[in-house]
Amino acid sequence: MPSNHKLAADLLAKAKKLNQEDPLASFKSEFLLPQNVIYVDGNSLGPLSKAAKNRAVEVVEQQWGNSLISSWNVHDWINLPTTVGNKIAKLIGAAPNTVICCDSISVNLFKLLSAALLLSAKQAADDKTDARTLILSQKDNFPTDLYMVQGLGQLLNSGTQTKLELMSVDSKDITRSIEEHGHRIAVLMLTHVNFRNGDIHDLQALTELAHAKGILVLWDLAHSAGVLPLALEECEVDFAVGCTYKYLNGGPGAPGFAYVAERLLPDLQQPLSGWLGHKKPFDFEHDYEKAAGIEQLLCGTPSIISMSVLDAALDMFETISVSDLRAKSIALNDFFQSCVEQINASYSPSDSPLVLACNEQAQMRGSQISYKHPHAYAICQALISEGVISDFRSPDILRIGFSPLFLHFTDMLNAALILTSIVRTKRYTQPQFLIKNKVT
């Protein structure tokens, strides 16, 4: 505890008051969280909800166990990708039947990038202009997004004259790059919330700027869906992808989702033309004919157990507004930051302090806070050993996530007390905390 006992008492009183005023406080009881654990890593993997666990048991024991293959009809397994997609659509401001749940972010990126390039090429041919060959992104985008462009480029550039290029720039240079190179850019591909520092792009402004230059826009919503207000249809976003195992609490390896604006669906062509994306999949015809709607993004048989679990997890959001989730996210974020700063200030300065590695204002960040420290990995491991589960991002970032549905403000205070104590006493220097695990 801080040497200033009055500070400790004041912070605890404030945390309890914030808990009492929190309209989402009761949702914590809907999760199966371990005792004596403060889980601030829901931005990497959301915890198990009671509804999700019950559904898993039901699907395995009753649906699969008793109904067997008839479950595709009896329990409507066949429509789960669109059923779940429509639940997600409500959370991201998308129109009904424009979101499909399937595959992973990486696979869905490949589909949508390919489809966007085909649409861009068709537009260039119609306009009798040169084909656009650039995909614009930013240097510190999540690596899988950049890797998928690089892989797609290797595939498309083999033996062709038109060379697809990834143009990755600093965040501050995105607007300038659009203005200077817009006539060559086919797709603007950005992640709405930066995974390291939590920076939030202005989705509407960048989409409008890109469209003014004839550029299609693809947003990665991995750190946005379920915690930030989004309005994809209103902002006329072309494409989006996202995952469901973070703030949507769908479970490890839960399927991703893909969004396509309704206006683009008739002309969409994606290269992974699997049988369930066919117009009449159970006619088993020789030649492919795509489904008319968002179902054309389906490939193979969906993962029913994981998608059913996700379906149950999403039911929790039916009675919650995303604006309330965002308000609590900011409040948790702000209170934790304030606790760390006030506790640190009550002691003499440390010779290896935590340095804020994100915007100072909680409302300008996603649902996370990031600190830079040369021993961030060891600090993270020391936190875990004391029941505060956070995460590390290379090379030196300690990341704390704020999931509004299961965190209380007293959790934030306790996490701040443990974090500041570990850094101040340098407990992170113990040998067991320096061993790197395969998953960091």
C-alpha cells in the first residue's frame, strides 16, 4: 500500500463509489472468472461466460450427441454464420445481412483484399484509366494484415506486368499519402485501434478522404468491435474484418467476421469459392455460381461448436448499448491511469519508471493503456504471478486491457497497487520472470 494511507483510503472509497454507480456492474456475475484473479487481458482473449459454457455442453451433449447430423436443420446449424453475423452487425453499425461469421481475420482479409482489387480493376477498365497497384497501410499495423498483402502480392505478381505493392507509412503520413498517391491506391487498409498503443483512427474522415480519391477502404476492427461505437453503414465503409475472441468473449480460436457494404455485394467476387458460398450448395453442381448475398464469403463447413459458443456469448450484448460500454471503458481506463500516477507520486521517484506509451487522454485511446519499460516482459510475468493477468507486446510494451462487462473499479485499484509495487521493488528481476514463453 502507498505510504500515504489517506491516499489509499481515498482511492478505495472512490473505487467503491464508482462500482455503485456503474450500470454494467452486475454483468460480472455472468462470467466464470477464477478467484483472486484480476483479468486485464480481455483485449486478447475474453473470459468464459456462463451462457457460453452452457451452450458448449448443450451443443456437444444434446445437439451433436442426440440429434446428430439432423442438427443442421433441427438446430439450424446451417444458418449460424448469418445468425451470428447479424448479432455482430448490430454492434458495429452494419445493415442486416452484411456481416458473415466465418474463418479467421487473416483468411477474411485475403478474401476481401482480393475482391477489392478485382472491383478496383473493373472500375479502372470502365473508366479507361491505369489499374491501381498500391495497398496503403501503416507501418505498425497488426502484422497479419501486412503479411496477407505481402502474400497476395507474391501470388499476383508472378509472371504479370502489373505489380501489386504494399505501401506502409507512419500513421501521421496516411492523409498525405492518400492525397499524393490516391490515383495509384486501390485499397486503404487500416486497423481502427492500434494494437500496441491504442490510438484510434478517425474512421469516418479517412473513409471519406479515400473515397474522394476513388479508393476502396477496408477496416480491421479487432480491437474495436464490442467496445467502441461504430457506424459502418452510416460512414459508407466498404469492407471490414474482425475477431470475436477479444471483447466479444467468443472463446479461443472463435471464428472471425467479415463485412461488405450492401451496395458492393452484387459485383463482389472473392477467390476462395468454396461450396457453401455457392448459390445452391446442396445441388452439388459442377460449376461455381456465387450466392447473391453475404453468404458468398463462406468457404467450407463452419466450425459449429465454436460458433455456437460465440452465438451464446453474444446474447449478453442484446440489452447493452455500445455507448454504455464505451463510457465504462473510458472510466476504467482513466481511473486505472489516475491510480498508477497518484500511487507513484506518493513514493520517491523510481530509477526505472513506467513510461506512458499511448495518448494521455483515456477517451483518445481504445479500451487499453500501454506502458513502456525495458523490462516490460518480466513485469508482465511478475504481475501474472500475483494474480493480475495482463500482456506484453514486443519490444517493450506492457498492455492493460479494460473489458467493461466483467471489470470493477476496485479491480483497477488493486491492479494498480500490485503493478506499482512490482516496479518499485523490482520484483520483476527474479530469474523466473525473465524466461520467455512461446506465447507472449
